[in-house]
Amino acid sequence: MGIAMNWGAITASTIACALAILLLFSFIQYHALNSEYMSLYNSYHDLKNRYEELQEEYGKTVSKLKVISEENAKLRENYSKLAESYERLKLQYDDVERRYEDLKEKYDDLMSKYSEISVSFPRIKERLEEISDRILTPSDRIPDMLRQSNPAMVEDIVHGELKLRAETPPEIKARKILEWMMLNLEYLDDDFHQYLIGATLESHQDFFSLPNETLVRGGGDCEDLATLVYTMLKAVLKKGEQIYIIQISGGETRHIGVAYKLKDKLMIIDPAGGYVTNAKVLLEMFMKKELKTYKVWLNPLGIRREWKRFLIKGGFAKLTYMEEVEAYRFLEARDAVTLWLNHWRGEIIHPSISMVANDTFVKTFTTTQEFLDWIEKS
């Protein structure tokens, strides 16, 4: 029993001790848990405060995002408009660039032409002044114009094709030259030419062509054809023979021919008029109708060269003369001049000789008698 009591006492003590230990341990645990709780509590409050701050920031961020979203929508709209504007501007730019390239190409071309013009202009100006001289040629310039002719082309025809020499009889020289002109040239009105009067550019039709220019053109008017006859005859003149440009005037009309002088006698050769010493040069054509042959006479200078050659080569036409007996005769000066003036009297009012010239001089007259007096003494 005594032992039992001790055991009980020990047990109670032990239990008390154990409980004390448990209580201490629990206190320690409580204190630790309480510390942890307080730490967690503080952390909770910190987190709560942080959460509230974040929530507030989130609200602000959402508001900003909404504003940004609205602004982004506007920006997208503006961007679309800008993109459309850009495309339009790009098209306009491409068009402007293309036009610029075209303009630059034209500019470069113009600059190239300007460079050529700057080089050519003095020559063009000189040519215009030369044309002006020929259009507005005063009578005292005619010798100078006659000296400017290029004899090479003329001599090729006279010496080569026609085989004329100085010693060839003058009647044959005149016939071959005039007939060659009738068959190879045409009567052509002058083209309109631009010319300078001071600094002003004018246009005029009457123009003094040089013989080589008449040959290249294939014809000319009265002064062109007469100048060519003058140059061709001059290339084969013999001592004792003289050649002049001679002019008829009447009213507002002027006409040019050639006076071919042998000693004291004259032959008037008028190529534009198809005239030589009172004989008319014509192209005689043969036409058949109902087994009958008819003759038609045409002005050779009014027909193209290739047609004349075809007609003559085919035997359809030939050159002939009205009053052939008179053709290519040297007459007394008065008779030769009178016949020529009479030939033109129906077309020129009161015709008279008003000028003669060659490549060394020019002389004008107020009456035909003045010319006859002069030619008798020359």
C-alpha cells in the first residue's frame, strides 16, 4: 500500500511535471504561433494594402487603357486616312516624277538643240541675210549675185552632156542650151522664203536663185532660168561674143531674158517665155482619134521632165518652133529688141528695156532707145 501511494505520488508529480512541460511547450508554441500569426497578420495587412494599391492602380490602368483604346481607335482611323492620303500622294508623286523625267528628257533635248542652235545660229543668220540680199536685190547687186554661181555643175552639163566648146558656132550653143532647158527643167514659181529686215523676220515669194540651185530644184522662174542660160553660155563664150541679163519693165511687171551679142548683132533668148529671136519653142504632141492624127502644142516648161522624156522617147512628142526660120538668128539690135517687146506686148503694158547686167556691171535705162544707143556703142 505504501508502495502504491508512492507510485501515485510519483505519478501525480510526473503528470504535473509533464503537464507543466506541456504547458510550457504549448506556451512556447503559442508564443511562436502568435509571433507567426502577428507576422502573417502584418503580412496580410501589407498584402491587403498592396492589393488595395494594386486595385487602385488597376482601376487607373483600366481607365488609362480605355482612354488609350479610344485614342488607338482614333489613331487607327487617322492611320487609315493617312494611308489613303499616302497612296494618293504616292500616285501624284509617281505622276510628278514621271512628268519630271519627261520634262528633264525634253530639257536635255532642248539643251542639246540649243547647243546646236548656238553653233548654227550665226550660219542661219548669215543664210537669212543672204536670202534677204537675193529677195531685196537692188540692181547694183546683180553682178555680185552672178559671180556667186557655182560653175562646176553648169560646166558638167555644157562641156560634158552637151559637148559645147568656145569654138562651137554661137547658134548651135544657143540652140543646145535652150533645148536642154526646155526638156530638163520646169517653170516653177519661187517658194516663200523667210528673210531679215533689221531684226524682223519676213516672208516673200520672189527670190533670186543661183544657177546651181536652179539645177538642183529642177526649174525656176524667169530670172532663175535666164541666169542659168547666162551662166551656161558664159562657160563657152568666144572672143567677140558677149552675154547680158536683160530686163523688160512695164507697169508693175518685170521680166528677165538674155541678150546674146555677136559683134554688132543680138539674139534674145527668153527661156521662161520659151522664146528665141521671134520663135516660140513648143512641145508638139501627136494624138490619134478615129484614125485621124491631131497635133497639140504645149509649153515644155509646164510639163514634168520625166513625162517629157517619156513622150519624146515614145515618139509621142517632139520639140518644135513656131516661126522656126527666125529661130537662133542674130539680128540688128533694134529688130531683135522690137520683136521681143512685141512678143510680150499683150501681157506687159508698154514694155521697154529697163536694165542690162553681167557679172561686172549693171546699167539701167528709162527708155528702150537709151538701151539701143548704149548697145550700139558697147
